[in-house]
Amino acid sequence: MKEQLAVLKEQALEKLQEQTSLQQLGDWKATYLGKKGELTAALRGMKDLSAEERPVIGALVNEVREALEQALEARESDLRRQEREKRLREETIDVTLPGRNVPLGSEHPLNRLIREAEEIFLGLGFQIAEGPEVETDYNNFGALNVPKNHPARDMQDTFYISEDMLLRTQTSPVQGRVLRANVEAAKQRGETSPQPVRIIAPGRVYRRDDDDATHSHVFMQIEGLVVDRNIRMSDLKGILTLFTQQMFGQDVSIRMRPSYFPFTEPSTEVDVTCYTCGGEGCRICKQTGWIEILGAGMVHPNVLEMAGYDPEEFTGFAFGMGVERMAMRRYGIEDIRHFYTNDVRLMSQFKSRV
């Protein structure tokens, strides 16, 4: 048994030096030190030894195991050092080579315009709110004073997921969510009146439409809402004037025309002087000198009441602007589909801000 262990030790150490990779070391370890390895097999032969020989052979087996494990550790350390040195030689960098130009990414024009609008409204005391793109029929229509079978629903052709679930046609559902959340928070605090609201809600909306140069079934909107005591139409005009002048230039004027939206009363369409011709008339503004950019109005009392706000105590205004429409006019893009095809030739014109 002693001679067998001596031969096993000598053979294992000789084989160990022949291993040239960490994977081969793993195989060697399994062959000699594993549960089914040769050293374990030698241990099984101890059952045939006498009681006097077993402790002697057991101690010898432990010595052989310890010697092999130490040799394995040393060989593994040596191989790791060799691999590291090889990798360093292969990965040597020639510092005399010229540098490589790393092209900068481009900021999408819609994201760029939305961020600029957010910065303007944040400076005016607004907060940014968000809502889900998959909405309930009630939030998208009912809570905005548009009951079922109301003719106003024909104004927006809707993607329905089920009878009561749809892809939102506007960012206006965020209004109801924020107002109701404020009412609930006031109840929890034991207050009789909810807090005023001043938010914008940028987001993606969906409508069934045939895509062409000026229409898309998916587009971006920025919703705005202010609800407080003693809010008037003049406040709406003042906010929109400040926004348009900061967005398009101090020389821009706005024009408000009567319109109809079921969730505002009175309602208005808002135009700005054409930024191409300065109001003199051109092809872009169809010789009118004005370009329509958004719809707005005073929040309908029914909308406030359904959300839990007392329309006798609170008034407010809301507005919604199409981001693509503003971006097309501002950047001279004539086809709305360019925003979604991600043509590098177009996107590269809008360098990302650092």
C-alpha cells in the first residue's frame, strides 16, 4: 500500500507539470483528488488492512493529498500568471496611434422640443405629471364631460382594446387623475378643500388615422392644467403668451379664436404669428400670417365637479398642444413621418445637449 501511494504521488506530480491550462488543471484534479479519483480509490483499499496498518496508511494518504493540493495550488498560480502576461502582451496599446473620432448621438427633435417646453413651464411654477397610455373609457371621455353616445366622441377615432379600455386619444385623462388624487389627499389630511393644481402632462396619444405627410396614428401632446380660486381667461392668455414668446421668440404674438371642446367652456383655438414670414403671409401659413398650435379653454364646471372640486369655489383653464405640429413648423420639417423613421440624415441635425 505504501509503494502504491508513493507511485501515485510521483505519477500525479509528473502529470501536473504537463497541464498547460486551467481547464486541464480541473481535469487533473478530478482524476487524482476527485470523489471518483485515484486517491479516493486507494482509500477504499484500506478496508483490507489490519487494524495496526490503517492509521499509518491513513496518515500517509493525508500527506499525499496535502502534497498534491499544494502542488496544484502552486501550478494554478503559475498558469494564471502566464495567462495574465500573455494577455498583457497581446493587448499592448500603441499610444503613438492617432485617436479615433467617436460620433455623438443626436437628440430627437420631439424630445428636444418637449424638454424645452418643460423647462419653460417649470419656470412658470408648473409641475410635470404623467398618466398611462392605456386608459379606461371613463377617464378618456366620461370624466371629461363626454358621456357615451355623445356626438363629441366622433371628433376622435379611437383604438379600443375592449369595451371599456382604449389607447388614450389625448393627454387630458391626466387632468382627472391629478384632480381626484388631490381630492383624496385632502380627505386624508382632514381638509375641506383640495390643493390648487398647476401641471403639464407630456405624452404619447393614439387615434385611428391614415398616415400621410400631416397625419399619424400616434403622436405627442403636451397637456396643461391650472385649477385654483379666481382663475380667469386672461390668466390663460398670459401663460400662453409667455410660453410662445419663450419658445418661438419675443416678436411672436398669439391670436385666440372661439372653438368647441366638451371639457372646456368657453373654448378657443390659439394661433401664433408665422415664424417663417413674421405674419406677412407665406406658403407655410397659407398666406394668413397665422399658424394654429393648440386648443385651450376654461375647465368645464362638470369636469371639476366630477373630479371632486367645487366649481363655485374653483375655476381653471386647460390647454393641449401637438408637439409634432410645433416641431414641423419650428424646424421646417414638412412630413410628420420623418419623426418616426429615424433617418440618420435628419436626426443628425439635432445634436444632443451635454
